[in-house]
Amino acid sequence: KKGQKKRRDEAGPPAQGYPDHFLDMGYPRIRKVFPDEPEFDMAAWDVICDVRSPAEYDEDHVPGSISTPVLDDAQRARVGTIYKQESPFLAKKVGASLVAQNLSKILDAHFQDRDKE
């Protein structure tokens, strides 16, 4: 109906014809991948970022990846506690804010000196 928002799954295809599992950020493309997928080829990627917290990364991580945690261990514990004890919605808001702050640090630390290609 006119004026009605589309559901996320009705939003249409990603821009520039990228498949759904790509985040369209122009160039470079960012894709969520899983190393246990048969078609996963480490050599096809310039950088593999493992975004799990440091403790999670220490326990298990994608071989050859760099650790780029979107939440540190204390932040992850805080968000998890809020989720269980207060509200999943509040935890998602707090988590999103922390992730946004941390992404700036990740970009500065790992990607500012990289060329386009």
C-alpha cells in the first residue's frame, strides 16, 4: 500500500546487483562468510576480519583472520546482562551504539592506510 514501509525481506535486491550476503558499500564490498562453507576460498579475500570479542577469538577464530572485535569482552558481558536481565530491545540499542563507536577504532587501526585496490 502507498506510504507503507516495506518489510526487510521485501526491500528488493541489493544495489549494483550484489547478492543478499554482500553489504553494498561501493568498493570494497563486504561479505559475511563462513569458513566451513564449501565454496569459501581464503585466497579470494584481501582481508578476513573476525569480529568476535577477544575472548571468543582466543577460543576459536578463522585461521588467517585479523581480530577486529566489534565489542570487547566487558562490553559483550554488559550487553548480554542487559539482554537477560532487562530487555532484548535495550541490549540491542546499547550494543549498536558500542559497535558504532568501536567501528571507528577498527577502521583507524586496520584500514586507513589501505589503498582502494
